[in-house]
Amino acid sequence: MPYASLSDMVLKFGAIEMRRLSVADGDLPDAIEAPRIEGALADASLTIDTYLRRRYPLPLASNPDELNRACCVLARYDLALGGDREPSEQMRLARKEILAWLSDLAEGRAELSGVAPVGSGAAGSNGARTSDRVAAFATRPDGGL
């Protein structure tokens, strides 16, 4: 499930921008062509997941606002590629910033609000356990206990 929706894109970038980016080439359509934008949002979400899966259990139980913004920025950049247009310098810089932030998330230098990383529970609640206690039962040399 994408981290953002078409309505999020319209709120962040405006309806005219989304109408313009919803078609590959040509005139400004009368309405937003949703399939192209929804595809870009799905692709952006997959990109985000490649960074998140290193530290967070997927799918996430909640959708933090930071991921919503990241998804919109990445999708907008992808929509602006191709045909007779190129992403603006502002779009390039925003994408670069988001990818750096996602790298920081993956490496543990940044955190998602409201989402616990894998292995952040109480000590000993996840993974293998070891002990330095003497075993309660030991195997005798003749094979018995």
C-alpha cells in the first residue's frame, strides 16, 4: 500500500501541477489522470521500503507523516521525468534530500516517529538467548543423564 495518495499529492503540490504531471506529454488535461500518479506513488513506496526493511518490520502498522512527504517528493520527481520535460532543480534537490534521509533511517542515524525499529523491545525478548549457568542436566560419559 502506498505511503501517499493522489489527494496528498494535490494538497502538497496543487491540482494544476498534478494535472500537468498526470500525462506523459501533451496539453494540460481537463482533469487529473489518476493511474499515472498512482503508479508513481506505488513505485516511490517500493523505493522507500527498500530502505525501511533494513530496520523496520514491514508493513508498518502506521503511516508516519515523514513517509507521506517522502513518497510525494519521490513520485513527483519520477512524474517529471521523460518526454519533453525534466525535473526542476528544486525537485532534484528535494529528491536528493529524501534519499539521504532514507539512508539515515536505514543506518539508524534517523528515526521514524511512532515506529519502533526491529529489535528495540525489552532485552532478551527477541532473538537467541545464551546463559552462563551450569546446565541442570548434563550428559554422563556413559550416555545417561
